Amino acid sequence: MKIDAHQHFWQYDAEKYSWISDEMAVIRKDFSPEDLEPLLSKRGFSGCVAVQADQSEAETEVLLKMAKKHDFIKGVVGWVDLGSPEVEERLKHYSKNTFLKGIRHTVWDEKGEFMMSSEFQHGISFLANLGLTYDILVFDYQLGGAVELVKAFPRQKFVLDHMGKPQISGKPDKQWVEQIQQLASFPNVWCKISGLVTETPDFSWKTTDFFPFLEEVTDAFGVDRLIFGSDWPVCLSAASYSEVNGIIEKFFSSYSKEDKEKIFGKNAAEFYNL
């Protein structure tokens, strides 16, 4: 299977998706499975993983219904309030649905301290026993908090979204490189090569701009723990679906067929138990 392991669907609401800035106005509209399916098909993908973009159980319910209706949606990364006193009950409820593969949380504070809170970590502690993964979404300056989080849960499967959102400008930042290497030193942590085109200055880029960053994560995680994701439709602010694919295909063009199959599908299937 060739899998796009990171994309979103939504009915656009200005308040709910307030993070969509003026420079991203092109994605201020609805995006549905019917919009994505032809793009996947054209690039030879057999499926995708739908990831939450709204902090609500209502969206999790919608994504799970979409997965039941559309065969190409192989799994869902949903949202549950990990800091809630009812977190165990809510996670047990949703984990009964075989389409739910993992949980993600998108509230960012200044340095990522929410990952250190006892309430949040209490919620994380239930995931492994329920067979659920956790997608770590942070900015590059919050990677230190991510390192502390994964250190506390050696049995939990984690994946770092968007390579920790480095700023794609010139050489990789030394601190980002060091923290990527720290995260990769934990065998239970994987890395999504996704979300890069929107980390460029003014959404202006050329393909080779991404290569130094891709080299760092490939050296750190190896081909067995890298997972491709398009970050569609967010990526459309800076690149087409085909262009996003093209960047990663070009970088790994000299790799073996087996390695490319891992990065573009097998690793996602293993990580998310698709």
C-alpha cells in the first residue's frame, strides 16, 4: 500500500480554524474526501490517514464516519481531551472503533509546557494499553518538551508531525538538529516528513531548499521510521499536491525500491496498524 499518512478534512469555519491566516486564504473553504480521492489516485496512493484539525470530539466523530464510508481512508488520528478527568472513559469509548488509530493535540503554549503537565501525561498514559498512537505537533522551539514527553513513556508509540516544523531557510538550525537526534534516539519515536512547504519564507521555495532538512531526519531516524504525509489541504497554501509529492520523491530518488516503499506506505501501515 502507498499511504498518505497526514491530511485533513473540514467544513471551513473562521472561528474554528482561526489559525488559517490571510496568507493562507486559499484554504479558507471546505475540503472533503471527494476532493482528495482523485489526487491520491493520480499519484498512485491506495489510502490515507485523516488527522484532526479541530479540538473537538465532534470532529473525531465526523472523521470516523468518513472512514467507514470511504475505503481509501485507512485510519483516523482523532482528538480527545487528554487533560479531562474523564479521559480514560472517552479513550476506551473511541478505541472500540477500529478506524481510530491515534490521538493528536494541537493546543500550543509558549514553550510546550502543556506536554509536561500531570493532567496531560495522565491522559497519555492510557494510550499504549488501548493500542493508540500519539502524534506530536509542536513548533521547533517546543521540541525540548517533546523530548521530555517521549522520555517519560518508553512503551508509547509517538510520531513527530512535520519534522518538528523547522524554519526552511538556509541551513538547519543547530538546536533543531540536536533535538531531532535526541528524539530519534528513542526507538518508540517515528517522524513524519510532512508540512514542510508552509515553513518557507513567504511560501517561496525550490525543491533543493528542503534537502538539508530531509538529510538530517533521514540520518537520525533511518528509513524504517520515516513516514510520508502531504499535509493536504494545508500544503495548498504553498504547493500543489503533486509538488509536495515531487519534493520527497526527488530527495529519495536514489534510494532502493524497498526503502521508498517503507517511506511511502509500509512504515505508516506498521506505525498506525492499518
